[in-house]
Amino acid sequence: MFTRRNLIRLILFIVFALLALGAVPASWQAARVLLPGLSPLLNLGGAVATWTFGLLTPLALPLLILPLFKGRAFCWRLCPMGFAAETVSRLNTRGAGLIRRMPFVGKGLALVLLGSAAAGYPVLIWTDPLCLFNGFFAAWRQPFTWGSAVTAIGFVLVLLASLVAPNVWCHRLCPLGGLEELLAQLANRLRARQAAAPASGGLAQNVRVGRRVFLGFALGGASGLASAKLRGAAPKAPAVIRPPGAAGAAFNALCSRCGNCMQACPYHLIVPDLGASGIGGLFTPVLKFRSQNGEQEEFCFQDCTACSQVCPSGAIRFLKPAEKQQVAIGVAKIDKKKCIAWEKGEFCVVCQEFCPYQAILETERKGVKCPSVDEAKCRGCGACESQCPALPLAIVVQGRDPQQTLSAPSPQLPE
């Protein structure tokens, strides 16, 4: 039956889908941060992990307060991911009872996520339902590739699980639903305690509940510390090119894989990482320039900060254009054996002509000016790579160490 409640959910589903798709006016693009930013798991989890509370942090407060008075009202009346899962669940009427004996895993997932965030490394942050919803629609962008579609996997898996075992996501697995349930139960117990003195049995039950919450947080804290330690002990993954403002070594943990930055990039340079940065970086955003994506004239333009405006978790910090120009996301490297000037002795400094940071220097060799890179000035924007006339390319941007991406000195930019 199509009720007023379902009409509201359908409208919200369409609105948030259009935002994630980027099918809105350019002036509204930054609004794509709203849906994933509403989640306290995603927003506060990232803020607690990095101890950086920004302008987006208050977005999570309504979903922390609402369950204290209205229980899981957001889940049942507003959540677009829940609406999709519930709609698919109706297709399998025979499997309606399959979840009756399943435990509410979502509560444990919520506690583990928050506990690990407090330990500085929020594991499973990408299981947030608002992130899964956003990631699905953000995957459908131009040019579409199967590689870019990996951010849609979580949404598809939730729908498949809901088809096999109806309502299993909302009632048993969802970590945001688990957090809302925990907050609603806490409010109910406080109200019951105020209404009447607790009986001894109630005290025992409170002790059991408190023990479970403590164990969940403890398990989350231990998993966060273990993940960070394993990350430090693991062989160092090759440096990749992250979006400007990426949160250094903590990026893989903070990134929600929501796809917002990939959808926002006007030059189609940001794509999901399919393993180049190691297993911990799977599906996180990386930049690929001409040598990897085939585009010939696209690079990370020095005044563009689109990706930094739509990150809901703090994995990419907000940057103004002047700040972005001080951020080194990579460094250009010249292969002299492929360079027209170095190898053939022919005049060619096209890379210098297009470098917006004056990072390409001229070195005279046998009467020919040959290019070299001033790594202190290079930002890794890819402008040089996009215009190199040599084939195969003689100048290619490589990733920097995550700890160095926010510390490069500011060059004197040309007028």
C-alpha cells in the first residue's frame, strides 16, 4: 500500500539520488555532502578519529537527538537506503520469517565503529547506509567505466541481501540503525528509571546491557589500534595521487567510499583505487592523469576545489584555492631516455610552458634547453603530463608520501 509515509520516503529518495548523481545546478553541487553528512557514524566518527570538528559536524546532531524521543523514526520514515531495502524486501513474501532468529548485528557494528574511531582508526566506516546509498548513485557519471562503478557495490549487496532475507538490512545489519536503537533503548531506560525505582531484576539487566556496550566499544578500540598497527607494520604500499587536502596516512580509514569527490571532479580525474595503494585503500579515490586514463588535456586545475567541498567524513579537508595551491599531491618525474630534448637533442620544453607553478627548470645541454623538475615547487597537478608531445610520455606525475602532501612550500605563481 502506498501511504503518505512512503510518498515522503520516495520524494527524499529521488532528491538525494539527484544530488548524488550531480543532476542539480552547479550552485547546488556542495549540497551533495548533506546526506552522508547527516550520519553520526560517518561525520562524528571521522571527527573523533582526527579530533577535527568542522562546519559539517553539527549535521550529525539531529540523528543523535531524534532517537531519544522518537526511536528509529529516521530509519522507518526518512532513510532512502532503508526505503530501497524495504521495497526490495516486499518482492520475497515467502522469506519474511528468515531473520527472526538472527541477532541484531548492527548494534555491535555501531559500537565497533565508534570505539575504533575513538582509537584513531575508524574501521568499517564505509558500511554506513547513507554512504552506501550515495556511493551507488555517484558511480553513474561521465565517462562511465566499470572501474568507476565499484562504489555502487555496497548498495547492490544490501538489495540482494534484502531480497534473499527480507528486511535483514534494516532490522539486523545496519550500523546506523543499530546506533539509533541503542540511543532509543537508553532513553527508554532513563524514562523508566524516573517513573519508578528500578527493581533488582532491572538493575541486573542494566548491568548486562552496560557490559555489552563496554565490550562493543572495547572491541572497536582494540580493532582500531590493531588496524593502525598492522598498517604500520605492513610493507609500504606504492604512493598514489590523492585528491588535494587528503588526510595523509589516516586517509584510508577516514574515507567512506561515498563517491562524492569522484562525481564532483569536473575533469573526470578521480577514480576508485582498485589495489594500487594496498588492500586498505581499496575503492578510495585516486587521481589518474593522461598516462593512466588516456585523457590528453585534463589536469588538476590550480583554482579547482570541487572535491574538497563534498567530502562528508574529513578524509578530504576543505580547501580554498589559495590553500590548494600550497598542497603537493604528487611530483613530476622526467625520463630522459624518452624526452625529446634530452634524448634527441631537439628543442622541446612544452612541459615548462604549461606548468602553472613554475616548477619546470631549463638545463642547457649541447646548446639545447632541456627540462628538469624543481620538486619543491611541483604540486603534481598533471599539467605537464597532459601536454607532453613525446610518446611514450617523457614526464609523468608520481604520488608523494602521504605525510608530505600538505607541507610543500608555496611557489611564486605567475600573473
